[in-house]
Amino acid sequence: MDNAAITSFGFNESVFEGVEFKITGGEIYNEDSLAFQTEIGNLYPIILGNRLSYIEIYHEDEDEEDEEQKWIVWDGDSIDFSSGSIKIRVYAEDKITSKEYTIKINIHQVDPYIWAWQKKPAPIYEGAVEAYAAYYFSRTGKGYLLVHDGTKNRLWESTDGIKWDALSTLNLPNDVKVKSVVEHNDGVSKKLVLLGEDKSLWNSTDGRIFNLIGDNAADNLLFSLRNCLWGIKDGKTIGTGTNGYNWTEEIDNPHNFPSVNYSAISYQNEAKVAYGRVVGGAYVDATVWGIDTNSNSEWTNFSEEDVGRIPNYEEGTTIFYYNYNTYVINKDTFFHISRNECMSWENLMTKPNKDTVQVPAEFEFRSNQTVFVDNNNYVWFFVVNADSGVSTKFDVWRARLNRLGFAK
């Protein structure tokens, strides 16, 4: 029985190693796109089928009116796939029965190692801003804006940064430390935790309703690390231990360790090692401090003079972790990356890094930016659009490394 059908399609070229082509009806294509700018101009396809006699390739020719004359028998030579879809027609052993296929080689159309930026309109709030915090809660998959206007707290949530919903069930006293918000994983579930000025401790499992869970807590909170909540109190770093909110861990803070005006993060690196990092302080030249899983007893100063590779931090520097790298950002186009847990740094605003991160010209570098990373690998930059602390709007930018948005 004559049966004109392709059963297998592929290439021997090394760029196609591990690439599988699907044959669905009359379509042949690769589901996993090839790397950006892969050259597919002259390729030799391997086409297998049931009792095929010969193959024709369709050539677009504006001067040829007869469609059949545009079908040319393929002699096994290379084919240029760069023009888009290629049509072929295979013939069965009887040289009469035929079937047409469209071949499409999918290639990523954007550079996977470039950051793509968007400025998000955020008509959230108009009025006084005494203190604010923007943060992400991975449990709900939403971003939040918490504002203290000098009289009361206001809270909004958003899934996309465009539409913000005001929340009316904010069960918090007016004197909470707005900037103390930490996402805490206690080993059982993830919660938002923050402090009151009276050292009361509050948490929330849904991002909107907060409950009092303790008192006489820390002066300020740092981060959640290894299922423990860490904070600062009386010149020491204290931790809750792994059970509840009993402050059982204690570390002496070094001289000049920041107790205010700092930015703190915790993260797990690609090797699954947990780290905590703090940058800033009430000094002109601020410092980077670190603690990790293997060193619970003391802080490491990553800005020691003998290291000699750490940039000069200033008060208001923000630190964040993204794609297994650490970043710091501040005013005056200060934007650096560390690829080795803060041991050394590269300036993102000079080549070749500048060509990769591609910060838009209209992006305004400011001190004390709030930065968070969401579940979709977007980095959010959130800042009051006024140096005076009184604002009628917030600037919200969202950026993502292209390859982290590719379908998997």
C-alpha cells in the first residue's frame, strides 16, 4: 500500500543536538526554540518516511504564474530555512500519492541574556507618605503597598502592578514599623511578619489580616533564614529558633553594624546554601555584612579594606537577589552585581554589563528603593516619586531577564 507520510525529521548539525521535531498533521516544528540568532541558512535535513519515492520543495517565484512549476524536486542539497516556513511535498512509491508539509524551525526572537524593562502605571495613592513599604508575598502571588500617611496605615495589593485594590481589613495598630515587613518561612508555612513600635510582633497568612503573636520582640527585623526569624535588639542579632517566636538565638553585632537605614535579604543559592546579607546603615560609607548556614556565631564584613573589591556603598543602598546573583542599587546610577555571594562586584552601568542589563534612560536611580522579585521572575523597582517624602504617585518599574520568561 502506498502511503506518502513523513515519520521522522531532523538534522545532523550540532545546534540541533537533543532537539525533537514534532510531526502533527501537515506541520513539522520544534517545540523547544533554538537559541537566539541560531544560523539556519543552509541546512541538510534528514527526512524519513513510509516508502517515499521523492520530495519536492516549494520555491516562491513572483514571475512564475503556474503554481505547480514552483515545486522543484529536491536533490539533497542544503535548504535555506531562514526565510520562515518551508513547504515540502513528499511522494509515495507510486509517484502519484503525495502529502504536503510545512516545516518551521522555531528560534527565540529575543536575546535571552538581555533584561526587558517596563514602566508600570501605578495610580495607587495620592497624599502624604510618612513611611512606606512595597513587598511581595509568594504565598498569595501578589505585590503589596503599605503606606503610613502620618495618621493611619493604608494597604493595597496587586497581581500585575497595574490594577491595585485597596484592602479594608488591615488589623494593625497605627504605630507599626512599616519598613519591618519580612516574609517568614517557619518550616510549616509562609507568613508576613512585622513589628510595632512597642516591639509587638504581628503576622499574616493572607497578606491582609494581621494578628498579634507576641511582644517584647526585636527593635528591628532583618530576614527569615533557615526557618528562623532574625532581628536586631540591644546591639545584638537575635533569632527565634525553629519553634514558634521565642527569641533563643543571639549574636554579638560588630562595631558599625547597622541598626537602622539598612537593606537586608536572605536567600538560597544554586547549591542550596542559605545566606543572609545586610547593607547600609547610618553612615556615609555603608558596609555589606553577611551570615551563612555554616557560620551562625558571627557576621562577616565584606567591605574590609584588605578585600579591596567592594564598591563604596552609601546610605540608602538596596540589596536584592535575582537569578542566583546579588545586586545593589542606589542613586547616581549605582548598580552592581556580585556573582560570588558578595565577595567581588561588577558595575552594571559599564560595558559589557551595560549592554546586558539595558537600564532605560528614563529610569531614575534613587536612594531607598524597594525591590522585590515575584514568582514569575520579574524584578520590581518601587520608589516614591519625591525626595521630600510627600508624594502624589509612585514610580513602578518591572524588569526580567528574557530567558527566565521563556516557556519551559
